[in-house]
Amino acid sequence: MRQNYSTHTPWEALAGYSRAVRIGNVIAVSGTTASNAAGEVQHIGDAGAQATYIIRKIEVSLQNAGASLSDVIRTRIFVANITDWEAVARAHGAIFGEIRPANTLVSASMVDPRQLVEIEADAVIHHE
């Protein structure tokens, strides 16, 4: 059974996507940026802080779908400036250091130039 989870942002309706999708014990979380529910970018100019904010936002999406960060098996990180890779990697490591999901980090253009980082996550629930 497929379950879609939404945060009801205008972007989800515009682009036709869900914040997260769960099928069975697999959850995919869409690309997530450091913006709040009103769409306001958080931690402008600080890629590491944006990464931490994003991972915590992903954590809430996972919890809504019945999972936790410990269920994450893969993350994909997109950075606007490749020179920010280390700050973003350190933020990722501070949270995922014991979980150690597969990970990819690449440079990419962002829709909003104040958004320095975007992160996706895939999880498999093992405790059901």
C-alpha cells in the first residue's frame, strides 16, 4: 500500500510531489531545503547550519511516516557551492556518524540562491 505524506507547501501542489512516500517498509523523502513552513529560508549564508536544519526536518518527515533517522540507508546531498562540502559533511556526520548511511554529495544549482543545501533520504524500517 502506498502512503503519501505532505507538509502542504505550495511547492508540493505546484510540482505534484509528496514530502515523503512510504510503500511497505520503504520511505523516500523528497529533496529538502532549509525553509520553514512559510517558505522562509533559514540560516542564510551558513551551509553547515542549513544541513543540520534540513536533516532535522527530514527526521520529522520520517517520524510522520513511522520511521526514524536510524532507518536511513541513503542520503543525497546537493550543495550550491562545492567549497561548502566540508561544513555540510561535518553536519551530516554529527547526526549520521553512528548510522552511516550510503551517501552522495554533489554540486548543483538551487532554485533560490539563499538555499545552499538540499538533501534527500531513503529509509527502510527494520523494526516492524
